[in-house]
Amino acid sequence: MNKILKLSSILLLYFFILIPIYSMDFQGIFFTDYYGTMEPGNSYTNLRNRYYFQPSFSGGLFDYTVEYEISANLFYDPLGDPTFIAPDNFVEPENILREAYIVIPLENFDISIGQKTVSPGMTDVFSPLNNINGSYAYKLSLDDPYESSRADFMMQIQYYPTFDDSIQFVYVPFPRPDYESVKTVNMLYPGSNIDIDFNFDTDPYLSGDKGSFFLSYNHMSPGFDFQLDYAFYTKQTPNFDLRNLSYGPGLTGTVNSNFTRNHTFGAAYSTGFNGVTLVEELAANITEDFSGVDIGTKNPDITFNSQITGTIFFGIFAQLNVIYQYVINFDKSSLSYSNDIDSLLKDEFNTYFNQPQRHIAFAISHFHRSFFREKLYLALNAAYLYPQVYIAPRIAYSLSDRMKIETGADINTGKPSSYFLARGNLLDNFFVRLKYEY
């Protein structure tokens, strides 16, 4: 599989160099950026320095009876830690192809086939209905659009029975798991006699009985929008198989990743009044461990997301999301090691699955406004999850129609997580980016 990916990557690179000559519509994004730490009490560290190119092109075939789109991610990162960001300082072969699909528009149907990103749901952040595509486990900026969702190979059928209604069916035969650049994590608690390895090394595309199905009904009208969703799918974030662990006197061995099938039943509603838009989403996620006794498998949950957007004083766009999650059968897991080991494992796994307690509630806000005829863009992202506060200011200035400079920071109050299974960015950091688009 890896040899095939490497060969495909080389061919794709030549393809992207040559195809713009013949493409109908060619676009590209090139930027270089730099990330550094600003964590209080820690020494300064270079986090990454990307030289990134995202070519994309689209067009039509057979008198536009078939439309196509293809894009890629290409970057070189001489400073990034190969363990977390850029193995061998280059983008991994499996991540080069961003999207590549065709669309066949018919009278009442649209059929899409290929590698594609699809985002169901109506809320913009933390949508419980956005479950089709996986993501990157390690991000330095939570809103980084270049390492966010990972497109999947799929067949997508959209049927339009009326002007206001649509039905969507998506089949993903080979789901892509979340991209985890760290292939092995060693959990070492000497005082508690824990020394185990977690194996995150998985196939780029999951085969066998891992195919995923997604069905949604959408109604859009001037007064309100409504959506119903059902999904039977392979969860992209891995669970863990603890059967190879040995106990006595300490806990040793290897924990392997495994991927389970989930059911999601959900609904969304959106309406507007006096320039304010309100969106509500509700989803029930049923995992394979409904009883909650398997510590290595994520618990089922019920999640509610309420989003309100509008313009406040001085023309500032504002958005607020309030998310509540109830974890079903929380703290029902059964372990038989020692009290100390059992407690540490529960804390590690519950934190990894973002289910640290039975009731979870947090809020996320976003504000932005442009100045000087859209040349200067100021934004602020902020979140509160007790007892942590997250603050992410953003500034962008257009040097020309195609070139802009961007900077920002991601700051969390409190100390970085000390859990071995904690994923993503754990240190406060800042970035500077020079971007050119055409």
C-alpha cells in the first residue's frame, strides 16, 4: 500500500505541474508561514515553517455533461517536528491528493464520484452531524483550513423532488481514519507500574466491512430550513483494543487501534429574524459500546449545538455557539488491575475521547470586521470550557488583490495537558503567514 501511495504521489506531482496548461479553470494558493511557541514558563521553540502550494483546477467534459474538480496539498517544512507534523519534512504521500471527483448533473439528480469533502449539518463549528470526513489529529491552529477535514472517496447522490427539498445519499466504501502522524505513543507511569505502547499505525484507507452510509433530507424555504440525518458509519477516530496487555505486577504490552461502527440520528433547524440567524442541531450517537463497560471504546452520547449569528455594534459580525453533551453510561467501565492503574487509564481514555465527565458544556464565539475597503481584517475566536479559556486573535492585511499577510495566536489558559494520549496543539503559539492566491 505504501509503495503504491508513493508512486501515485510522484505521478500526481507531474500531473499537477502539467495539467494547468490544459485545464479549463486553474487556481492556486501558495504561502509560507512560521509558527513559534509562546507558552509561559517554557523555552522558545520553533514549531513549523511551511512552504505550501495548493493547486486546483476544474472544468467540464462532453459539453459540460460531466464536471470535474481536482486539488492537492504540497508542502515542505524544514522546521516542523517530524514526529508531529511533517515526516521527512514533506507532506506524506497519502495527504497529497486533496480532492478529485466528477459531478454528473441530471434533471433532478446530481451524482458525484471521487475523493471529496462533504459537510452535513447547519452549524459552523462542532456540528454533531458533520461525521462524513475525518480530520488531522494534530493542528497548531484550530481554524487552519489547510489541515482540517480529510476528503474521502465516495459516491454522492443528491435528489431534488421539489424546489425546496432535497435528499442526499453518500456511500464511502473505504473511509479514511483521522491522520495521526505519531505512529506509536508510549504511556509510562513508573510510580503506577504502567508501561504500555499505543499503536496508531493504520492503513490510509480502511477496507473490509468499514463502509459508511449517510442519508439526509433537507428542506429550505424563506421562513426556515430543516434537516433530518441518519448515518451508519465507521468512526474516523480510533478506539483501542486492550486484550494484548499483561498485568503482574505492572501493566505492560501493546494497545492496538481499532475502528468501530456508529449510528447517528440527528436533526437541524434554522430560522432568521431581524438580521439574526438561529440554528439548532441535535444528534444521538450510538456506539458499539452502548453499555459503556469497554474503557477502550467511546461512549454513546446526545449532543445539542445552538448557534446564533448577527451583526452587533459598529458593524461587527458576531457568532456564538453553545454546545451541550450528555455522555450515556459514563463511568460504567470495568477494569480489574489496581485502583491506581484503573483510575489513570480511565482519565487517559476519557480525555482522549473528549468525554471527561457525564455532562459537558462549552461555548465558542467568533467576531470579525473589515476596515479600509476590505484591506484590513480583524477577528477573534474565543471559547470557554471550564476551567479553560481559549483565545485566538487573527489579523489579515491585503497587500494587493492576490497577496496578503496574516498573523494570529492560539492561547489557552492553564497548564498544557500532561496526558500521554492528549492530541493536537498543547502549547500556546503564534503564527505569521504570507499568502498569494491566483
